[in-house]
Amino acid sequence: MGIQRKRTKGALSTLAVTAAIGVVATTVSVTAAGTAAAVPAKLVQDYSCVFPLINADPIKITITADIPDEIQKGQATPAFEIDANTLVSSRAAQGLGLVGAKTLEGKATADVTVNTPSGPLSGIKVENDVAKGNIPSPPADFTVVAKGNAPSLTFDKTGDGSIDVNNISLHDMIARDANGKPVQLVTGKDTFDAACTLTSTDKTLHRFKVVDNNPTNPTNPTSPTNPTNPTNPTDPTNPTNPTNPTSPTNPTSPTNPTNPTNPTSPTNPTNPNPPIHLGYGLTGSSVIKAANGTAALAGGIEADFDLASGTYNADLTLNPTSGKFSILGFLPATAKIEFQQVGRTNGTLNTAGDLTAKSSMYVKLPEIAVFGIPLGGGADCKTGTPADVNLTSDGRFDPLGGGKLKGTYTLPPLKSCGAFNDILSAFTSGPGNTINMTLAKKG
């Protein structure tokens, strides 16, 4: 049967692939003893793995080992060591750094095949531990190293064999912060899983032969037969007269070459490092200094993060709201408030969790009343120029959870608010306004 059935479990565990998040370490092994010396074996594979936060990201795995070219039939093989180095992108390091991760560990399962002289052992699922590795800061490409050992195998049929690595998957991965606490890349879970797809074509780590150094005795060779006497050659026949050659035909005129077609324009390559999209709900409030009052804030923001640059662009939505104010310190006033965004919100987020945000918007006042008596407003009542609102994170901002933001801004003078426009503008516009909000990740 190629590999003795009683050793099937051993065969299943002779192939191991270890891998980590963008960090992967792979081991695959069949050991061999016998007369042949071990030779270097090497396999380089490219994978695309889907991780939390950063989505699909490439990794490159280099597996090396010293494995004999020949394995003795019927002889149990000792274990040998395999090294596996995995190159992980700086994008993965950036994404992990943004959530405060400093180390990574976990488990990986390999889909491997041992091709034996009796046929393939396919669909083998082999699990291995991923040792804890450090995540570089500042972000950079980094390599994770792993080692593995194989148990014994026994082959009972001679012939050719090989070891193939078909795919890997990551599971029970744990990213930890500087204090060793798990970082929840998946809401409510300390661990996460990642499916990987092989993107290169080579799967074979090593090819070997199973040989038999104790062959049966050969049979006695038969005596050679005496050679027969050669026959006399026959007389050559007279050659026949050659026929007259035919006259050559006139060559045909060459056809005109067709005009070459214009080459098609190359298609634009896909972005190898697309931004990651995150959405947040928004709650908070803004204090209008000149009007001595507060307006509640609610809405949301949809952001596209570029991990390579640490920047983002976002679409900010602030819902219509209202506020209660005190003009001259004693006149009760109310106002309906709306916001008209100008362009997109943009900012930065670094691995220390520092977030900045810059938004520009018109502030609209459809209705302003004192003692309940309308004094101004309307569809065109708004600040004469956009208000620039600059915010910074209040504490560490977690892109997977959210955080608090704060800032100050100036409210420009009003226009088109009715007969009392200038008076209303004097009691609402000016510097020193504050804003505080909390972002909570959606989903």
C-alpha cells in the first residue's frame, strides 16, 4: 500500500505548516533514513490571506529542510528539522500597530499531500502552533521564523514520491498589546481566523525515491548464442535512366501585407494596497460660546484608511438638531440647526492611536426664536463662509472600536437670515466654540 496502514496517523502528522497573520511559518515533512545523504530542499510560495481590519494581504513563505533523495523501503525513518521563514508586509504591521498589537501567535492548518509509490495521501489536515513573534514599530516588512520536526514513516513499496503543500488556513490567532492583553480584532473575541489562498503555482517541497537495498538474487544469465554467418551481398542493379525534369512554374506575385492593428490600451492594474473601509456612529455636543448654549450632535462617518500613509478620507453626516441658548444672559432662545458639508473629512491616524480630523461645513439656521417668537432663519440662513472644524483624539483611538474626539472652532457670521440678521449674527458667531463627540464602530 506504499505506506503501512498502521502508520497512517504518523503519515498524517508528518506534514506540518505553521503560519501567522500576515505572519506565516510553514513546515512540511517526510523524513528519511537509509543510505542516501540528505540534500537541501526548498519551496517558496505566495499566499493571499484575508485578515480582520486589513482584508486581503500577501505573504511569502520560504520552507527549507535537509531531506534524503532516497528512502529505504521497510525501514522506519528518524525525525528531522524544517525551517520556515514567512515574509509579512509592512501594511500588515501598520494595521496591527493601529490597534495597539505588539505580538502575534496562534495556530495554523495545512492542506498537504504525500505522493507515495502506492498513490497519494491527499486531504491531510495538519495543525501546528505559531510561536509568538514581535510586530515591528515603526511598521516595516518583517520575517517570522518557525521550526518543526517530523515523526517516523515506513514505506513498503519502491518507487517515486513527493511532498506537496496545497494551502494553509490560520485560526485561533491572538494579537497582544504591550501588556500582553489580547487585542480584539473581531468584536467580542480574543482570537480570529484567516483563510488563505495560494497565488503561486509551485506546490512541491521535495521529490524522493523509495528504494530496496536487499533485492532478490538475480537469475543466472543465459549463454550467448553464436553469431550467424553473414550472407553474401547481392549485385547492385543498374540504375534506371532519370526522367527529364519538368520546367519550373512561374512564381506567383507576393500578396500585400495587411496593416497591423493598433494595440489595445493596457488595463489599469488593481491597487495592490487598497484602503480599508470603516464606518462609525457619532454622538456628542457642541457649545456655542457667544449664544451661551449647547446643541446635541448625532450622525455617522464612513472612512477609507490608507494604511501605507496613515491617512484617511471620510464622508461625515451630521443630523439636523436644535439648541437652547441664552442671549444677553437672560433672553431664552431656540434654534434649529443643520449642517452642509463642504468636501470630505480627512485626517491621520498613527500607531500610537493619535487621530486628527478636519471638516469644513456651512452651519444653517432654518429657524431662530426668542421667547418662542420667530426672529429669523429660513432656507438660505447660514454662515457666510464654511466653518473649519479641527478635531483630535481624546485618548487612544481604536479603529476597530472607536474613541473620543474634541476640538474648538470659529463660527463665521451669518447671512440671509432676515431683517435681524446682523443682530442674530452678533449673538451666535465668533471663536471659542467647543465640540466633543464619540465615535463607535458600526457592526
